[in-house]
Amino acid sequence: MPTKKIPYEIKVEGTRYTRDLWPESFDTETLIAAGGAVKALGDGKIGGYLVRFTSEDDPDLQGEYFTKDTDFGYADHAPVYYQHGMDVKIGKRRIGRAEHKIDDFGVWAEAQLDLRDQYENFIYAMAEKGKMGWSSGTANHLVERQPTTKATWIKSWPLGLDDTLTPFPAEPRNEAIPLKSWQPEELSVTLAERIEILNTEMKSLNADLSGLVDGIDRPLTSTKRKELKELLELCLGLDAVRSNIEKVLASEPHGKLVASKMISYQMAEAQKRLKAKQLIKE
């Protein structure tokens, strides 16, 4: 059974053409390469290097590298995804659109995120904290490589299929790898960051509601009334959050848990001392 195709738009000398290039299910057909960290530019806009240029003297972990002469195709834009469409909650939903520009350092991608719900707003909030990076995906059969004296130059890497936002790892892997062998990075978010994001959302929500109260000049529509009732139900959950925070602040450490943690710590220290003695003997 042939692979189903989806339309893909390209631009040649200012004219746009639509062709059937990419498989609808591209996970096993796709190669991905990590780019640089993403910066939040305000109002849901982000920017960063989707592809970074290096040389054969500074290739990636697989001995490959991109340069300004790499053929990135005619796509001057691409849809933006999260975790290459592999996130459980967001899935393959497009969360924005990126524009591409090539300079001396790489392919710069600047995007406007849609910010349609709490998940997309959360992604942008993490970009504001410097915890997001770019990753590009392309079709395996269109990639070309050319051996050089010291490494392998990626001659062709057509863009336009998949500009992905993914949690930026502390030690990013730059090499091009098959998507099927890639594991999404887990986003590490502290409790303080979650509270800060929630506080920002609450302030924005209060401002919107204040404006709504001051501007009511007609009966609420059934849609608006439904939205407000759903919001009211969500707010009831905040009482439980507040109650749990108060309990945490008022609680004392449990004696059994403290003793158990102390025993674990002492065992770990004993193992370290034992290993040190063994190294001395050797």
C-alpha cells in the first residue's frame, strides 16, 4: 500500500508551488538535527538558530557538519511543532509558524506561537526561561552527504517539514539522527517556576475579567456563559491547592522518613569509602 502524501508548499523566485513531497506519517522517514537555544522575543514570538554552521574541524558527534553552502531547499517558512509531534498532550498539532533567514552563523528561525491554550502558553513561558531549543526535521531520502578530508559535510538538508521546539538539554546532541531513534527530552520545571507561571496567568485572567465586568452592556451569550462556568469550576480547584500549601507550611518532617533518609545517606557514604579503599589498594 503506497504511503499517503500531504501537500507541501515551496517558493521559487517569488512564485509558490504545491507538490506532494512529504509522507503523512513521517516518523520513520525523518531525520532530525538539534539546533540552538530559543529566545523569547515578547508577545509569543521566539527566535533562535534552527541550524548552526560549523566546519570539518568542528563537526558534530557523528563527524558531520552544516555550512552556509548546504542546500536547505526553497522553504522560507515551516510549521512549528512540539517534540516533533511526539508529545502525549499536544501531539501533532501545529503550534505556530516559523520564518527562516540564513546568515553567517546558521539558519535563524523566528516564529509566532499561537498561544491557544495552557499548554502552548506553558511552552512559551519555558522559552522565556531559556529552557527551549530548536530542532529541524527533514525527509531522509532528500538528505545528501559528502565526505571531506576530516569529516562529512551535509550537502543537502531541505527545510520546511518540521521546525520543532524541544526542551533544551544541558549537553545538546547536534548530530543528525533518525526520528525513530530519538527520545523526547523531559522538561524539568521547578515548583517555584510552576507557581510563577500560574501567578502570571492569574494576573492576566483577573485583568481580562475586570475589563469584562466594566464593559457588560448586553446579556451574556450562551457560549460566554459556558466559558465562565467552566472557569469557575477550575477556580474551585485552587482552594485545594491553597489548602495543601498551608498544610505543607504547617507540617513537620515525619520521624520515620527522616530516619530512613539518614540510613540511605549513611549507606551511600559507606559505599564511597569502600570504593576509595579499593582504588588505593589497586
